[in-house]
Amino acid sequence: MLFSKRIRNLLCGCLAAAMLAVCIPVATVLADSSSDMTIGGNKEVGSTITATVYVSGDGPYAGFAGSFSYDSKCFELQSITPGNYGSAHFSSDGVNFVEYEANIGNGASIVVATFKSIAAGTGSIACNIESLGTMNGIESAVSSPSVSVTITTPVAKSSDATLASLSISPGTLSPAFSGSKTSYTATVDAAQSKITVSAKAADSKAKVSLNGVQDKLVSGDNTVKITVTSENGATNVYTIKVTRAVGPTPTPGPTPAPLPLINYRGTDYTILTAGDGDN
């Protein structure tokens, strides 16, 4: 299997060189370009990082070929894709890649390799650029960039989704607050249409949110919910059943006496109270 893989890689490299030989005529003068590699992503075990290779100096370029090498104890290759140009005939096989008949602007990224970080430690990633051709048929000499990347073990995120304190104003919680108890009751006067809820998470990295009921209390029972979300996404919900007293029933006014009726020549008429605009 190892021998066959080496043969495949060798054939891929030969194919890349042949393609570039056809698409990029050999020139008598070699130009010089520069290359660079940047690393992006979360450098922790289990996360992915990207190695992006840039070239500049004698662009635009028509094509390139090369391969990636890396420290296999720290990284696992996931994919190789073209950079931020209009890809024409990009292809990759294992660690090898090739592009031809393209139009790659000066300073563009030409290839991006994605790796999974599999172990903590410091490892190297290199891009071996074997061929780089310009649009006018000149083969450009360019160095192969290499970077050293340190992968760390991720710090465990807290699952604490409890409150360190909880109070309301006005009003008093019953029973007294305890971080392990999640259900409370309170009563407020009929005139109290809102209360202030003060809640502090036990873990500084946890987040606290309210459902908004505290700002629009209705007469009778209201359930205020305080949700605590821990650093790792776990949630815990505290509830306060707030009872707003019902106001006194207004006393009804006296029922007005009916106005008298009169009968004039066989027709009934109602006597009305004159208004301000009546003559």
C-alpha cells in the first residue's frame, strides 16, 4: 500500500509538471516571486485549522503545482482547495495539487489546506511549490513557505448554570433564596405593574436572561422566568410566581331616573334634557 501510494504521488507530480509544461512555455529568463502562508482557525485538539498560501511579485499567474507536507502526529489533512481566484482547472490528489490556464492576480491566495488538529504539541506545515508560471509564459522562481503551529489541549468549559443571588424589588421571595432551589413566590400591591429582578450567575462565564414578564404584571398570577446558560451550553430555569393583588371593585353610580313621557294628540313624546348647544 505504501509503495502504491508513493507511485500515485509521483505520477500526480509528473502529471502536474506535464500540464504546466504545456500551458506555461519555458522561458529563457526566470522571474522571482515571493510566497507566504497564514494559519487560521482554532488551534486546539479536535478543531480544524486552515493553511492559506499566497504568492506575489510577478503576477498575474497562469498556474502552479506543488504539495503539502506536515507533521502527522499533530495534524490530519482534510482537504485541499483553490484560493481566492477564479479557478480554471484546479485538482488535488492526496497532498498534491495543480492548477493551469487560470488568471491569478498578484498577491492572491493560490491554495488552501484544511487540517484537523489531532494531538497537542508543536508541528510544522509546509507548502512545496514546485512550479509557478506567469501569464506571459515565464516560470517564476518562488520559495516554499513553512510555518510552525502549536496545538493546545482545550480547556474544559464550565457546566455551572446556577445563580449566586436572586432578589426582586419591590417584594420578597418565598422561600429565601438558595442556588439549588429554582421555584419561588412573591406578592405585590395592585398598583405594582412591574418589578425589578436582580439575578447574578455563580459562574462569571454563564449568561442570565429573563422572559420579560417582570415588566408587565397583570392582576393575579404572573410567572417570571430567569434562565441561566452555562459556558458549555447547559441551562437552568428559575421561576418566580408573582401575584399582583386585585384592586377594589368600583362602586356603581346611581341609576338615573327615566325621563317622563307625554302624549300629545295621540303621539308619545320623550322629554329630553337640553344640551349646551340646544336653543
